[in-house]
Amino acid sequence: MKKIKIILADDHSIVQHGLCHALEMEKSFQIIAKADSGHSAIELSNRLQPDMVIMDVSMPGLNGMEATKQIIAKNPEIKVIALSMHMEKIYVKGMMNAGASGYILKSCSFKELLKCIHTVLSGEHFFCHEVRHLIAGNEGEYSENNRVSVFSLLSKREREVLQLIAEGHKSRQIAEKLNISIKTIDIHRTNLKTKLNIHSIAELTKFAIAEGLTSSIL
């Protein structure tokens, strides 16, 4: 029997290790890689072509929403399930907008996670009961009040820079992480402030948290 190839993306090693062990007890699953960042999840997905990625929503450097968006843009056949401690609407809808097919809380039972995996692999969406009311009647229609999403307003690089700014990194640190010049980072900072009409780091951080790009608890 062909096994379902899965990549686990979570920056908490204990969660990653426990989930890996539990899933590999199921004979139909094979964990082919583990990622501890959004960037790593993208690279591994592009290279290994899994059937599914189980994606933590809040990861430093590049969050699960942006990672999901980039993975599915390049590999639309890969299924993504969000695994998160967040049950707020901004995170659930953010992951759905990014292309995830399921959303389940880390507090849910392993049995429910298995149900989520099998449902998503069958081509359907799955949401654990704690967040189901947030998307009831809105599958395929995840925008709210015609509000412009940060995904469409900003470029991919601008979203990455915004998340790193919100996480407290200085221009030099961001430049090193993204392998671009400090001058380019400063240009992105200016563009962010202009596009968003926001002129302080505190307000940029507040905006990033409100949009689900990062959280106060990573």
C-alpha cells in the first residue's frame, strides 16, 4: 500500500517529535521531513513533493499563512492542514485564504487530527468544531466585509519584512535573514509605511498582529 507522504512544520521540537511518533504509528503515513520554519517548509515541500503538509500557523521568520500561500502557489496538488493554538477568526480565515484545506487546534485529540487528515485527502475541507462556526456558510468565501487582505496589498517580500519588523528585528538582522542589502530593507520599510499609511514601528507591529502575520505569542 502506498503511504501518504507528510511534512511536519512546527518550530516547537516537542510538539514536532510527539506528532511525528504518533503519525508514524499509523501504517498509512510516512513522515518524510520535519521543518522548524516557514522557509524550511517551503524548501522541503518544493524539493520532496509531499502529499500533505501539517503546518503550524505561528512560526518566527515566516509564518504558516505565508508559507502555505507560497507552497500551494507552486504545488497546488499539495494539501495543507493548519495545526494551531489560535482559534481567532483572523488565523482561521487567514489560513483558508492562503489555501489550507483544514484547520485543527493543538488541543484537539489525535483521533480528530486523523479524521482531518483523511477528510482533506479525500478532497474536502475539515475544521475542528471549536472553529467551525467561524467559517460556517462561507467556504470559498473567506474575505470579510470586502476588506483588502494584507496578502493582496503587499508583495511577498514586503510581507516577510513586515513580519520580521513586528518580531523586533533590526534592518541589519532582516537583511542577513533574507540575504539582501540593508538599503533594500530600508526601501521595503518605506514602501510598507506608504502602502499601509502607517508611520511607526509600533503601528506596523500592531497591523501585522491584526492581520495574522505574526502573534504576540510565537
